[in-house]
Amino acid sequence: MKFANRGGKTIIADCYQLPPLRASRALYLNHANPSEATVYMVETSGGLVAGDQNSFQIDVKEGANVCLIPQSATKIYPSYNGMWSSQNIDVSIGSKGSLAWKTEAAIPFESAKFRGQTVINMAQDATLLWGEILSPGRDKRGEKFHYSDVKTNFQVWMEEECLIYDSLLFSPDQMSLGQMGLLEDHLYVGSLWFVAPTLKEMDIRKLNEKLQRFEHMKVGAALLEGKAVNIRWLALDLVLLKREMNNTWDELARYMA
């Protein structure tokens, strides 16, 4: 998908899609920023089967404002043949452009093998708000960390500078995820990444104080090179985690308007 600013309004300038990936038409739902285009992304097959690869290429041109919302969680089905399911996301954001990727969960089923990579290239005066949740599996069915392997890699490049490089590897059969310094007694990992020219206006200490609201949920915010903020949650309850992430999302989104 390519997005462009036309007369102060963001439009989908180009969209090439193949099943099972589909994109909705552009909607204008943000009253604080009427020029922002909201697009829902749909995975019509219901999930990733072993060997599947989903590929997204997002190009946000100069001055365009975009919000992308996955319609549902990403389900990763068992890999009985040992093959990986993968998802690659490549993003570029031009000068004074903005992209918000709404929070949704990845759910690896029993015996699933998943590899995900996101690479974002952005201008120095562009803005990014990105959310992700990693589930332990189908919790309600008792599948907690029954998957084989989950690898994720998240990169943000601000022109030639690698601003963010975040790599996670969970292999429950080979490591004790409940040990001190890893997940301990938590099930869900939530991450928000925020990169914006307005970060100098943010008080990271006050943000951390606001986030510390629940004893059974661990959360911390860190300022990276004065250009980005990372907030990471460890939680037992997915509903509570989503609510807290959405509240924080709304607060950070004010800096994008």
C-alpha cells in the first residue's frame, strides 16, 4: 500500500493485494486529525499455516497520516512438518508523515514455529506509533507456552541511524520462560514503540508513574537517544493488558495530532 497527501487529505495512492491479505478502503475516523486515513487489514484465511509467509509493504509519502488496524489477532497454526510460518513487514515513512499500527496479539498454537520481522525506515521529522502483543498460546484451552519457537525482530532506521533493534526469541522446550529476568509468572508480553519529533515535550518519569497501576502487571518506559520511547508490559490478563495499552496509545497519539 502507498499513501499520499492530496490537498491536505491522506489517500490510498496504490494498493496491490493477493489473498489471503486484504485491505479496506480508507476511512476518516480521527476527529483530532481529519486528514488521517484509517485502513483495516484482514487475513481472510484465518491464520498462518506451517510454511506460509505474509508480506506487507507500506509506503507513507511526505505529509501523509495513516492508521493501520489488524482486524483480528494473528493465529499461528501448528507446524507438524517442522516448517516456519513467517510475517515480514517493510515500512517507509516520508518527511512529516506519520504511521500508527494498532495493537493486536500474535497467538502461536501448540507446536507452532513463527518468525516475524519488521523493518521501518523513516525521516527524522516523521512519527511512528507501533503496538504488539505476544500471547502464550490459546490460554483458555490450557495451551500455555506449548509452541515450539517464536522469533521476532523489530528495527527502526532514522535515515542512516539504527534507532531501534529489538530481537526476541522464545523456545519453551529449550529455556525456562518462568525464570527470574524473563517472564517469571506472567503470560503476555506487550510492547509500544513511539518515535516523534515532539518527544522533547514528554516527561518520561511522569509517564512511568502513570503506568505503575497494578501490582500483578509489570511495566516500564524507557527513552532511547531522546528520539524514541519504548514501553513494555508483562501481564497475566489479556483484557487488562489491552485496556492499559489502549489507554497509553491514546495518550501518545495526542503527540501525533
